[in-house]
Amino acid sequence: MTEVEFAFRREALRRLEFREEVEAALCDLYLQCDPTDHPAAWGDERIWAELDERLSTHAGWPLPRGEIFQKGVIAMRSFVLEPMSYGTLYLAGDAAHIVPPTGAKGLNLAVADVQVLASAFAERYATGKSTALERYSSAALERVWAAEHFSWWMTSMLHRFPDSDAFGYRMQRAQLAKVISSTALQTALAEQYVGSPLPGAAAYGKVSSPRGRSRTLADRAGSAPDP
């Protein structure tokens, strides 16, 4: 089970993601900082102090301490290479598209690409047809652009930009207030954050083997949500 929390303050964004593992609870902690910062400039105490400040509530909720075993400064950018194939070259994951971590879609998109591409290869080597391979780029990009938009929307709503003025700040607050007060917007956000079934995945059912026996290759159309 994963629990994700965002804290939006005038100073910067912060994201906290709890992941329940078998033996211990792991947290992904994101603090907005200057992109030119070096991880060495962020000692453990500075990180905890910033988290405490940005997570402070009237109820006095304390953030549990733990070992910080990995640090890094991540550039926030979006990128899509279109099409995602050229001849017999097929791209997947970060080789074809990059999203900011705000929407938590990077790994999900990579897994979705691989599943669509694997199904296409299964069709090619089982039947000799290349229909699914020819459709791979368009099928994958439909999902990619949807995730890019969601990540852009989340970043625009929660991230503090250096050229943002008072008007931009108030616009972000207005968007947040609308999401907080609208069940429809909360539902839409949750659906996109969790992920949707794979669109257009090929379902091959039973294919005759060279020995005349019937074997099932794949029948997963629309049944595999994002992890």
C-alpha cells in the first residue's frame, strides 16, 4: 500500500510518499530546491528541518525520523520523442519520454510501454503479422501524452517557479482550493494518479502451434492497471 502526501507552501513544494514494505516502511521524500544545488549541501539535519517546516500543521503532526540512505538533485523537465519507433528500432521508457516526478508516472509509463511492445512481439513471432508492431508507437503515445499532461498539471499546480508572481501564486491556490472542495476533481486526480487500464493492447487468445496443438499467448487487453 502506498500513501502520498503533498505540502504546498509559498516557499516551495514538498512530496512525501510512504511505501509499506515487508520489513520496514520506506519513504520517498521530495523537497523543491535550487536545481543548481549539490546533494552534499543538503545534510540530514537540513533535510529534516525543511521537512518539518513545510509539513508543519496546526495539529502539530510530527514527521517520523529515519535513515536517509540516498540523496539526489533531480532536474524537472518533460520530453517526448515522437514517433517511438523507426524501422525495426523501438523505444520505451525514458529513452522515449520523461516526466517530472510530481505525477509519479515515469516507471508506470515504462512498464506500460514494455507490455504493449512485448504483446506486439508475441504477435509477430507467433503469427508472422506486424500489425501490432506498426501500431506500437501510436498506442503507446496515447498513454504517454495523457501522463505528460497529468504530470504537467500537477507540477503547474504544486511547484513554485522562480518567475512566478503574486498573481501566479493566487492562481495556484485557487486551483488547489477547487480540487480540495470538489469530489469530481478529487476522483479525476485519483484515477489518473493510480493509473488506467492499458488501451489497445492486443489480445491473441489461442494460436495454433506448429505441432497442431493450441496454446494461449496472451489475453490481457485492458486488464493491467498501472503498478
